[in-house]
Amino acid sequence: MKSPPPEVGRWFSPFDQKHMHPTLPLLVQTDFPALRRERLDTLQVNLGYACNQTCVHCHVNAGPNRTEMMDRATVELLLEVVRRRQPATLDLTGGAPELNVHFRDLVREARAEGVRVIDRCNLTILSEPGHEDLADFLAAHQVEVTASMPCYSLDNVDRQRGKGVFDRSIAGLQALNALGYGQPGSDLVLNLVYNPQGAVLPPSQAPLEADYKRELSAHFGVRFNQLFVMTNMPIQRFGSTLVSKGTFESYLGLLKSAFREENLETVMCRSLISVDWQGELYDCDFNQMLGLPASLPGVTRPRLRDLLENDGEGQPIRVAEHCYGCTAGQGSSCGGALADSSPVDRIAISAQRA
């Protein structure tokens, strides 16, 4: 098996929220270029922070000890917004979004409206007690699965996420493949997500995708559609770890030195609104974790109900230093890289790994 990228880290036990270093004071003063919102295309909804895994790169600080969950009334209001605004995509995230008891009803209703639904799945949830039929449910409703898979090596994944996680993740992928996900000619889409496990930029997306496809197919018979590489954001759990190690400023410097202005045209916040478990609105999931609300006319802290009247088109987007993470190198979004990395970016990445 080909050696995996060298920066994969180790597994960390759950972080206590109150013991984490605050990162917003280190980010709020910025020279990042001003941005404005365009037409709403995607509602990205965080259904809750509970998760059956705990990962050091997690910008949500999700884990088994988190209890925040979107309630039924907020889910009903979300569906009202979906019907009124008709976004092309409903992107469900967490934590593990499937742990919300209203997850399946939300999926059914959104799909009935003809909305594309993405489930950001950690794969091990597919074998959790009470969720054994989850893969069948997702396939039956043609839900697009975007699954976190930090490496194609057992040792590296288990070091980062806990013993047995790799085997359960592979079993989850194989179960999805058996239902048609990721198979040639199938309408069932299965994408994987890679995050680097250290204070480095991710490698170029296309070559790493080729590595994943070759290794997962050869050793486990696994197929998938695309690999999305995402830059780690210096916020929440990952940001706190950087502060503890004394590498926060150097990592932020790396992001800023790799800034590419052309990525500003395609950053996800231009056409996406992030919704938290309480129904409050943000420009992106990262701003949500920093408590930086979106801007809507005449509203201090906009909520889902405000979207019924105004989708925020033309409004300024809240920016801070972490925004350089989305524009560094090949760029980063929930749909992966924004562009191919340049030779200069690859040199910078290699220097950080040396």
C-alpha cells in the first residue's frame, strides 16, 4: 500500500469546552478583503453538536459529551424556509447530524420538495446501535453522502480517531457501495473528505484523490465519486490546540502567505447561509463556531424566520483572519478545493512538512 500523507496526527480524547483557548480575539482584527452575499443557493444546517467521534481537527468541538440539538419547532421552521426560498441544496451537518431524532423527517420533507440533500456522515454512525438501517434510508431517498475519511491507512485513522474507527469506516463505505453509492452509472453520490492533521495546507486535491481511489479499490474494493480536501481552520478545537503548542501565529502566517485573490470569486459564503441548532444564521459554519452572526437588514442576530422575508443578497459578509483558510493555495470549501494548487503553493506545503 502506498504510504499516506505524512502529516496525519494522533487521536485526542474529548476536549472540555470551558478549557479551550478562545481564538476569536486572535482573529477579529483583519485585513481580509470585503465580501458581499450573492443569491442564496445552499442552506447548511447544523443539527446538533453531539457526535460518536472526537477529532482534533474538528472546528465544531463535537463529541459524545455535547447535548445541543435542533428541536422539532426549529426543524418545522427550516422546512418552511426551504419551501419559500427553494434552495438548490440542503447540506446537513453536525456533530453527527443523523443523531438528531428529526433527521429522517427533515430528509423526507426536503426531498419531497425536490431539494438536493447532503448528509455529512462520519461513516461509523452507520454501525451505531439504532442506526443499522441508516444506509438503506439514505439510498432510498437519494441523499448525497459526503463522508469524512482522513486517510486510507488503518494505523493513521485509528491513531487520530480511536481504535476500530478505520475498520468501521471501511465497512460503512462497503455497505454504501453495495447499495449503489459511488458506483459507475449510479445516481447515488458518495464523496470523501480529507483534512490534514497538522498545521499545514492540504496537498493538491486531484493527485490525492487518485491515491485514495487506487488504494481503497485495491485493498477494500471501495469506490467513491470525488475526494474533497479541506483546510483546517484555526478555531475551536484545532485552534485551541495550535495555541497550546505555540503554533497559532505561524499557522495563520502560512494561510495568509498562500492567499490567492482569484479564490475570492468562488468562496462558499457568497451563496451559502449557515444555520445553527437554535436557528440562528451565519455566513458560514466557521463563523457559526466563532459566534459571528450574518447580516440582514434591520436585524442584529438574524434567525431562520428572517429568511422568509429576506435572503440577504447584497449584504456584507462577516470576515476575520480565519477567512484566509478558504482562500489559501488551491482554496477550500465544503465542496473541496476551489482551484488547482500552483507550483508556489506546493513548495510552501513541502516546506511546512520538512
